Amino acid sequence: MDKATANPFLIVLLFVLRCLVPLVVMLAISYLLRKLGFIRESPAPPPDYNNENSQSVDNEGGLAHGKP
């Protein structure tokens, strides 16, 4: 009776396909939804928007953990 052995290359190939196929399908659906207009680009932030969320020097930001 022959014992069936799994080829390591086949195992790796199936693993990669199991990960990549759903990713490609999700990206394709997202692309189609964008092209059809169901998903819009996010609007640009206002010109005075600050990513660092820094407060003023005198701490007038209303923070609960301000200077004592």
C-alpha cells in the first residue's frame, strides 16, 4: 500500500492561493464600487487642520490633564 505524501511546493502554493485569492477579490470589488460611484474619495482636510493635535502654550485646550 503506497502512502500518499504531500508535496511541500503544493502545500505552499495552496496556502498562498488561499491568502491571495480573497485579497484580490476584495480589491476588485472595492475597485468596482469606486468606479460605479458607491464609494467616494474622502474630502480634503480643512486648511487649518493640524495632525499633531498640539495645544497652545497656555493650555487653553480644555484638557482634563492640563497643568496643575
